[in-house]
Amino acid sequence: MRRAGRGARGGGRGESAEFDPSDIFAALNQAKVAYLVIGGIAVVMYGIRRTTGDIDLCVQLTVDNLDRLAAALKQIGFVPRIPAAISGLADANTRRLWTRQRSMKVYSFIEPHATFPRNVDVMANPPRNFNALYRRRTTVRLRGVSVPLIPVRELAKMKRRAGRPQDLQDVQDLRLLGRIP
């Protein structure tokens, strides 16, 4: 992953745009957001070579944490995709309305003014044991930035439950690399 300035994700014809989320992680860390990286980017950070175009996060669902997350992302140019505050996820009734009646799986932020906009997707229904998972997190470095990853076994469980072909391939690749038994 090549370092690219905010909003600059590649240039003219023939140049490849590489996905670099290090500025996002740095902003979340500076804001003291309790989060875990999940999804394709976590698979990549566990050593599997594959492409991904977004960042999937599992976060602690408290109003303070969600407000810090939204402020950190706003500071680096991200905006919510929907006209509702992410802090609504902290309320069980609101979360139930969003996830069951509106089929929300993630609360998304987009970088609207970038040449190649990036997405940050926050799980609307993260595992109930977030604090336990957070204590067991794996921390890796990306361009000098600490990145908290969901424990690899939990990542594999999530991917098996999702059951999509790419998720099942990720589990197989993690197994072949020796990351999971």
C-alpha cells in the first residue's frame, strides 16, 4: 500500500490507485476510538494478499465512542451516507429499528471529495462481547500507525457466518497461511 495524500488516490491514466487507510486509523487512534478492524482489510493485515476497497470496523457502541469516531472521520473529510447520527447505534431500540426494519448491516461513511472515494463501514450489530474481543485484539503497524485487528479466530467465525464466496476463500487462505487451525 502506497501512502497517498488525503483525497489523492492515484492520478492519470495508467497509474494504479492503491488503497491506503493509514490516515483513517491514525485519526481514530488520535481520537481514542475503541475499534477493531474486521473484514477484507483485516484479512490483508493478517497476511493474505487480496484487494479490498473499504474499511470494515467493529466499534464499542457507546455514545461517546461513536461521537469520537464521527468527529475523527469528519476531520479527515468523511461524511455519513445517511442523514442520521451514528450515535443512534448506541441505543438498542434505534439499532433494532435500523437493523430489522430497515435492513441496515453497516453505518457507512464516504469520502465524497476524493478522486477515488473510500468507505468506512461500521457494523450495526457487532458481537456482544466487544470488550472481551478488544482485550484480545492483535495490533499491527501500518505505515507507523497502530491498527487493532479483531482476533483471527473471531474474524474466521464472522466470515464463515457471512458465507459469501470471498469470505469462505478468506477463511481458507487464513488456514493455508497457518493463521487458524
